[in-house]
Amino acid sequence: MRQAISDTRNSLLLRLSDKHDIAAWDQFVAIYQPLVFRLARSKGFQEADAHDIVQEVLLAVSKAIHRWEPNPARGRFRDWLFRIARNLMINFLTRRKHQSLVGSECIAELIDLQPAATEPDPDVTREFELEYRRERFWLAADKVRQQVKPHTWDAFRLTAIEEYSVAEAARELDMKEGSVVVARCRVLARLRTAVAELEGQPDEEHGK
Amino acid sequence: MNNSDSHVTDGQLRVLMYEQEDSVESVEIARHVETCETCQARLTDLSSDSQIELEASHLFSGYEPAVRGVSPGSGIPSNAAMQSEVEFDKGLLGPPTHPEMLGRIGRYEIERRIGSGGMGVVFKAIDTELNRPVAVKILAPHLSRNGAARQRFSRESRAAAAVVHEHVVAIHNVEANAEHPYLVMQYVSGESLQSRVDRTGPMSVEQILRIGVQAARGLAAAHLQGIVHRDIKPANILLEDGVERLLITDFGLARTVDDASLTHTGVVAGTPAYMSPEQASGDAVDHRCDLFSLGSVLYFVATGHPPFRAERAMGVLHRICHHRHRPLWQVNSNVPDELSAVIDRLLEKRPSKRFTSASTVADVMAHILQSLQNRRPSLMMGLRSWQRRHRLVSWMAAAVLLVVAGLAAKSLPNLERNDRSTASTTATDTQVSTMGPLTGSQSTAPQNSNAVAFTDADDRSAFDERLTEIANSLQVLEVRHDSNPSDPFQEFQLELRSLEQSLHQIDPTNNP
């Protein structure tokens, strides 16, 4: 059993010669895997079914990559990839909203539909966009949290999320107020960079 | 360090934000900034914008770092986790009822671990109800936690259980609802084709053909049920101890692993050496995918290495898709052209150019095996190697050759009389084509026999039959002579002469 293999990524590597495109795929999987799972769970799917939906979505998108041909007019692979994935998900969620949750239509089919085919529900679109941004942000947070010291992260968490004042956070963490400010800035700066990376944007020379 | 003259530069602020927190430079810069409100304001400006602040305050709800753990590959057990096999196994198994046993799962008493891989661990076990040895394959924890892999495992192994064939490892039972799903299979005492070839090197032409025929028959049985193996490789082909029997294992299970590993981007366990081009490029696969892999396996058996090799897995995939393999006969000169051609056809990049079915492959290879056995001691080609081995009787062989030559000479005037454009087809061609029917041909009758010498098709097939008989007799004679070298030489000579006469009798040019 030496040769058990994940062939999808490899076949993509063959198809996509550009390393930026490979990175785009990896980012896509990193964002969509938990995102689709979460969305499916929030729609009332059992855990196992939600896992299945994740697999189906990723497979459907990976199959659609056959249709990708580098062409300056079509823009970057990454944009195209995230666009078809987004359309797929919005179509999927729109249909789910109007149909019963039983029975599963072919997800691969949905990918071919233009967003206009089933008029995308603005609520659905907004919800998807929000969840997408949340997922992206969480991923970035996961990354940054591993880069900094625990008290640095805590200083950020208290001031940026839990709405502590700098003074309160400093007292809570037994840090100098100046250190809390520096810590918070450190994390924010890194978060911004990490989100930009997940968006496939060139690393803007660390900030401005 | 609290006067405005020594404010840090923007560059230093970036170092502060992005470099290691405890680097000397960072610590030095932090010392100033922490006490300088001006620099703190500048740092705040540099580090964030309204967008990220908004996201931080709005999107963080529900964020649970400890629970999420989404880093790629997190589902794969780490080396450390696998280090203690025994501990790992105990996690899968219940406590044994017998002190010499490793553990227990369902009604199966686990004896020992016989293998492990990406999909799970295989144990030898005793079925306590039927009191027979079985092999129990337990789905790996990272797969049993994955809903899709779990479902696939149960679906595929149930389908595979429907395949009953002497060359397919039988599946006795599937327990899909256990905490760690498992399947119970026929226990095969023996070794895999991989370890056999690793141990004893490339195999003989006959062995290759026997393996090819058996494996193709097993595949045909599964394909008939609509089951594609998808992971045919030497490690999945078992050779039973003592008997020349081969069994294919792990039907349909490859997809269980695929399901789970799809999301673990970048996980490449081992080498994809036996994958088909359509698999390597992520296209849809059908039964012909298994035919390609079978070609690679036979190539491995004949040479000791797979047809597509490279340093890294990616290189292998690339070669599978874009490079032609080196023809088998070039690597192993013992391999006859017919076998080499069969493998070439199995290794066609385009499925439509391969054989249409596994049963055709089995038939073709059985045919080659048969004709190879007939040919060896018989006329033309076989004689050459025969001569080499039997110097003593090589002159006899020469005599037989003369007969053949005579046949040819006599048939030539016939050809001229009939003024046929097939004149180049001599009697010797007839022999060759009789002995070595090409791949795919169903009948043993030569396709290009010198039809002109025969008045009708019946005569021709009668001739072919007789010729085959004579060839067989010659083989029997050789085997007897081989096994009993003290046999009186005269007797051998007499029998050869009688065969020579038979050849004369069937020569169509002798009967006006």
C-alpha cells in the first residue's frame, strides 16, 4: 500500500504549469473545505452528509478545471476558479432554499449554470459572501496565531474583538500599555497580509 | 529613549510588525515604541486599515482555533502517532479473549498484523464462529472519521463482495457501522507479487504469461459486475503459497482513500507508478484503466521495475501521461515479440487503443502461452534454442530443417504456376505463422498461409492440425529425451525420422 495517492492535486499540477495557479488551488481548498462544511451544516445537513457535500463541491470544481485554458482575456486562473466556485455555491444554496433538503441533485451540473439561470437570491448571495469572508478571515487568524507569542495574540483578541480598552487589557494580561498597542498592531498587520495572500494578491511589500 | 529625536523609521516599524518578536532588532525597536505615543500612532496607522479592523470585530464571532485545526493534512496520522504500532492497534481493537491474541474486533480474534497502508491496517484473524483464518482490514482512523470515505468504504466493499472468482480475494463480511469500519476477507497464505519480484527478480516468460492470464481473468470477472479496481499494482496481487494461483485484492477500495485525500492537498503517499494516464490527469476512468495498470504490472514482473520511473512522484505522473515506455523486448530480450506487443497495447495512452476487455487480454495471453509451449521444440524458431541446448542431436534438427526447406522449394513452382502476387508467401512462412498467431487473432489457422497450395479451406485447416500434431509429438519427444538422457540414441533417431515422414505426407505439394 505504498502508493495510496491523492490524485486530484497531482493531476492539477500536471494541468496547471504555473505555480501561482497551484497556490490558487490550495487556497481554494483551504477556504472552501471548511466553508462548504459550515454552510451545509447550517442548512441542516448531518455531519456525514455535509462531508459528502464538501467532497462533491471540491470534485465538481476540480473537474471544471479541465475547461480552463490560459487566455489573457479570461484573466487569472485564480479569479476564474473562485468565480466558478462562488457561482456553484450560490446556485446550490439558492436551490436549497426553494427545494426540500431531501434528494441531492448533481452538484457538477450546477457549476455549468450561469448565476442568472436560477436568479440568485440576494439574501443567499449576501450570506455566502459573509461566510466566505469569515472563513477567509479565520484562516488568516489561524496562520497568524501560530506566528506570534500567546500574550501577543491575547492582547489583540481582547482589544480588537472583546472590546477591552488598552488599559483594561494591559491590566488583564499584566503587560505595559505600550506593549499591548504594539502587540495589537503586530497581529493586525499580519492579519491584513495573510488575508491578502489568501486573496491571491501580491504581498504588498508588507503594508503600504 | 523618550525624546522625539530618536523616533524610529517606517522601515523599523515594519520590522517590528513582521519580524520575529524576540529578535534583537525587534526588541530594540519595541523598547522605544512602547513608550512613545507618537510612534504608537504611526504604528497603528501602518499596521491596519478600516477594513481589517472591521473584519476583526465582525468576523471573529465563532472563531475557535483549538477546535478548527484546518491545517492541510491534519487528518493524516503523524509519524509520531504511528510510531507505536501496538498502541495504535490497541486503539482499533477490543481486548482479546485469549492471552496470545492481539485483540478482538466483532467475532474475529486478531492474531497478528500482516500489513498496513494508506487505507488501514490488515490483520490475520480467526473467525471464532466458523473457526477459519481470515484477513481483517480495518479502516484507518483518519478515514473512519471522514463521512465520505466511510460511506464509500461500505458502498465499494459491498459491491466488491459480489465478485466471486478464483482469482479475486473473496470478501466474507463488511462491517460498515462499527466505530472503525472493517471488512473480512479470505486469508491468502503467500506473498504479494511485489515482494516476490523484489525477492527473486524478474520472472520467466511463461510465468509472466500465467500471471497475465490469471490477473486478466480476475479483472474480467469484476468488470462484468461494473467494478473497476483503480489501483492494480504488484502489492495488490497475491501469490498463493504452493500453488501457481494468483488473487487480486482491494477491489474498489482505492476510491475510499481518494475521497479522504482529495482535501488533504499535497499528500502523496508513495509512488503512483502503476496509475493510468487518465487517472494521472484526473479524467474519468473505466475498466480500461485497469488494463493499463495491468500492463505496468506485467512490465514490472518482466523487468523488475515499472515502465515509468522518475525521481519524484510528479515526474512519474508526467511520464505516464506524455512519454512512451521503452519496449519490453528491449529491456528483456527473452520476451517474445508477441508478449511485448500485448504489453505495448495495454500501455496505450488512449484507452480506446487498448484491448476492449480484460477477457480479450486473458484469451490473447493464453494463446501466446499455448503457442509458446508448442513452438519451443518445434520447427524453425524453437529449433535454434533447441540446437543450442542439444548439441548432440543438433544434426537431427538440421534434418528437420531440411524437410521444411524441401517443402518450401516444392511449393514455389506451384506459386509460380498460379501466378499469384502472394508468391513471397513460402511454406516456411506457413510454419512461422502457425506457431505464432498474432495477438487478437481468434483462430489458430495461419492468416497468410500459402493458400495456393491448398484447394480449399478444409485442406488447409487439416494441414494446420497435422502440423500442430507433429509439433506436439516433437515436444513430447524432446521432453522424454530431456528427462531421460540415457535413452538409446537410435530410438530417438527413429522417432525423429518417423516425424520427418509425417511431415512429408502432409506436404500438400506431394499430393497431386
